[in-house]
Amino acid sequence: MSQAPADIRRTAAGGVLWTASSQALRQILQVAITAILARRLVPDDFGLIGMAAVTLAFVAPLNELGMGSALVQRRELTPGHASAVFWSQVGIATGAGLLLALIAPYIAFFFRRGDLAPLLRLMCFNLPIGAMAAAPQALLLRSLRFRTLAMVETISLAGAGIVGAGMALSGWGVWSLAGQALAGTLLTTALLLPLSGFNPLARGAAPRAAHIRELAGFSAPLTGYQLLNYASRNLDDILIGRMLGAGALGYYSMAYRVMMYPLQKVSGVVGRVSFPAFSSLQDDLPRVRRGYLKAVQYIALVTFPMMAAVMVAAPQLTHVLFGPGWAPVAPLILVLSLAGMSGSIGTTVGSIFLSKGRSDLMLKWEIAASLCYTVAIVTGLRWGLMGVAVCYTATSLILWPISHLIANRLIGLTLPDLFRALAGPALLAAAVAAPLLALRLVWAPVSTFDQGLFLGAGVLVAVAAFATAAAIGRPAALTEALALGRETLLGPSAAPRSQESP
């Protein structure tokens, strides 16, 4: 991690391009797979797999215990550190999987679904298999090999989608969702191990207790943060599944999945690149500050207009992609899209905390945020699914500027500076939403065919509105992003020499 700043800038830009390209391809694949599964399965199936997934989410941090991030952040690293992470995580995840399999009947009793126990036991295999990928993935991130990671994730998603869709079309029901998850984990691990060049059995990679102790100072608070984060973010699924049933959880899970797309597919792209890049520049605060503001702008340029369009077209989007049986999802998407906007920016603070080695401060913030989300979700249950969605979204909108206020102090960034950086993307979102809303008011399609035509016309209108607003306003972040893309693809001579490096 000793590259020159200009090299880091080009590598990070290439990482964003490779990761974003693979994310775009995976997004298309994911939408197609979800559409197939939604039409072959029923909301109860998605709710049942959601119960299993939310249970696994509580022990998922044991797959890494923050050790992978510690491998990325640490200045001096030996093969023994990576080997120690690999074997400790596999051992812990195996134990957690066995324990979870033993108590599966009690978890099924809690959710009042006896058929959950065998499904959960099968999905427990995800824990040790996924743990094997933690160290190889961290090593690839540390060396900024984003092209390799993008390739692995795309192949894994495609393979898992083929397995899941094939099982669903063959009548496997909810087991097709479990098969899809297991296939994705298996493929990811099988590809990462050889491609990373990491061999946990190598003679020079013998792990020692000292290696774990050296990483634990950073990883222990991060693990606490991850556990709390998983708990607070999945509490809504637990309570909805327990109080309102699997069908209601199926609707909510589908809406939540749409809301999470910008966080996973856009913020995840920039966050994956920015953490190792910022770690390599952690002592150069002005450069980190500039790079962070640009990263936030790039995210908002995509997620703000995207979620604004989704909010307006939610009924048609739901009907065409998932079918008329999923109509209750549309109003939930409308509300949760606001949380998607704020969350796409809010998740970026993790790169600041981690790159500055302040996982302890990150943990303290998550304790406070988790309490707020818990109160909000419990309160919202009184009004059903919509009550949970509204309270969750309101809490998200209140908490995200506070999280920035805390994290941004580590790099000397003020909240007004952040808001100014987001002003352009917010105006672009309004420019996209306004003509779409006008189109919807003029044209209220009823049949599936007409709603498909509406979506096609809506995409054209949204793209035209975005391009027109961008040409008039000329957002600096968009100009810089295009110039950086040209430089990455065509070489340094393709971009103006006066451009700042992040």
C-alpha cells in the first residue's frame, strides 16, 4: 500500500469502473432472476427464507470478526496474519453453524413456522464456506485488485441465479432460494482462494497467537459494530415475521430489497474502493477530504435520481417485474426509497472510520443508532407494514447527518461542505422526478402490457431529463467523473492536466 497518490487515484478510478461495470451487469442479472423467482414463488416463500436469512445475519459477522478489514487497514502485513485470519474464522464459523443447526427447532418455534428448521439447517453451511473467503477477499482489496473481485462476484451471481431459477422452474419452491444462496457462497469461495494467490497451508504462513492480537485492536470494536448493525437492521424482519407472519415479511423483504439496491450496487462500489484507497492515504487529510467529497457526489449523482424515479414509478415497476400479486409492495417502496437515498450517502462514513483506524468510535455510534432504530420499529408495528416503513425511514433521515457530523470531524470536513456537495445531485433528482410524475398523471396504465410501455417511456423520459438538467447545470462532479473515466480508459493524456487527484 505504498503507491504514489497519482497511481492510487488511477487505480481507484479503475476499481470504480470495473466494480461499477460488474455491478451494472449483476443488477441486470439480479432483476431478471428476481422476476423469475417472484413469478414462480409466493410471498410466503420469500418470507420463510427471510426468517432464515435474518437468523443467519446475527452470526454472519463471525465469518470475519472484522479481521478482513484489519488486513486491509494494517500498514505492515505478513503471510502469517492472513493465515491466522483464515483459520480462526473457519473454526469460529463452523462452531457457530453447528450451534445454530442444533437450536434450529427453537428458532422455528419462535417464528411459529415448523418448516423453518430444515431450511435453516441447510443454510448453516453458508457460514463456514463463507468464512473461507474472508482472508482472500481482504488481500485482493488491499492490493486494489478490483477487476478480479468484480469478475468473481459476477460469475458467482450468474451461477447462483441459474441454480435458483432452475430449481424454481422445477418446482422446488422455497428450497430454490436456499439453493441460490448456497451456490453463490460456494462459487465465491472456490474462485477467491486460487485467484488471490493465498495458500493457508504454505510453510511461511504459519499462524501465531501474536498475529491475532496485533489485528484484534482494530477488529474487536469493528466486530461489535457489525453485530449491532446486523441486529438493528434486521430487527424489523424479526418482528414482522413474528408478529405479522411470513406473507407480510415477504412483501416487506421485497420492498426492502429494492431500497437496498443503491446501497449495495452503488455505495458498495465506491465504499469498497475508497476504504483501501483512503487507508493508503490516511495521513494526508486534505487529499482524503477531497477524495471523500468526490466519492459522495459520484454516489449521489446515481442514487438520488435513481431512487426518485423508483418512487414515482413504484406501482408500475412492481406490477411489471413481480406480478399483480405483489401490489402491496409498491407503497412500501415509495416510503423506503427516501431511506435508500439517505442510506446511500450515510453508509460512506464507514470508510472514514475504518481508514482512520477508529473502529471504536464507529462502535459507539452504532450503539446509539441501534437504540433509535429499535424504538422506531417497535413503534411502527402498531400500524402494520406501512408503520414500520415510515418509522424506519424517518429515523434514517434524522440519523444520517448526525453520523456525518461525527465521522467527518476525523478528516476536517464540515456539514455545510457536505450539503453543498449534495445540492447538485438533489436538483438532478428533482429534474428526473418532475417529468416522470407528469407522465404518470397524464397516463395511468391498467394492463400489464400498458404498464410495461409506461416503464419503457419512463426510462426514456428520465434519461432525457437527466441529460438536459446536467447539460444546463453542468455539475462539477459529473464533469470530473467523466474526465476521470476517460483518463482511466485512455490514459493520463485523456484528462486535463490541471485536474486534482483525490
